[in-house]
Amino acid sequence: MLLTDLLRDDLIFLDLHPGDMEECLETMAVLMRERGAIGDKVDTVTRLMERERTMSTGMGGGVAVPHAKSPLVKRMTVAMGQVPDGVDFKAIDGKPVHIVFLLLGPPDSTREHVDLLARIAYLVKSPGVIEALRGAASPAQVMTAIRGAAAR
């Protein structure tokens, strides 16, 4: 399963301006709910924040990958947010996060979940990808950057 198989254009949120990490997750959850990707915003944010309290998903380099499982989610769902001003995710390098990949899956999706986390980690370590994602002005440009890195 490729990241581009799960990341729909309407779940790529450009130009987010949250005040903090929780607002970032709430904003993304609201947008995901509006687009029919999730059914319950409150459950989503609660589970994501529980995960963040356990350990930050800010992986450094300006990227965070908040992720959670919920019985209310029927299949793996991925969204991406672009945060031009950055947001504090308590990342391991202490720097603000500009790209957020949000993953949600059902309780029995451990294998898919881990696979997607690994694919995203590989993706963001590819030269030029973070810059391309930060500079993308459309969902099509985001998908082009992801596909380009996957082809390497």
C-alpha cells in the first residue's frame, strides 16, 4: 500500500495557522469530518492527544506524524496539513513542525499502521521532499512530491 493510495486530494490541507498542537489536530479533524473521512471529531482528537501525551510524534526536521487507532474508524485514513508558520509539537529536535501527516486506523490495523509510519519516515528523509511539501500550492503538487520521492 502506497501513501498516495490513502491520501486523498481533499484531505490535503494547505496553509493551516493553528495556535498550538491541539488546535492543529482539532482543525484537521474538523476538516476530515466535513469531507466524510471520519465520523467523530471528538474521538479523533482525544485519541491523538492521548498519543501525544505518551510521546510526541514530532519526528524532527519540521515533520509530525500524529497517529491513533479507534474502533470508530473503519479503514486506514491519512491526511496532510501544511503549517507555514510552524507549530510546536514538542518535536525531538525542538523545532517547529511545518508538515503534519495524520494517520487514523481501526484497532486491527497494526501492520498497515506501522507500514505507513515507515513509509512516511522514508519519504521525509528523501532529499528535497520537505521543501517541496512546504512549498506546495496545491494538493496536486503535494502528490507529485510524494510520488517523486517514492520513485527514487
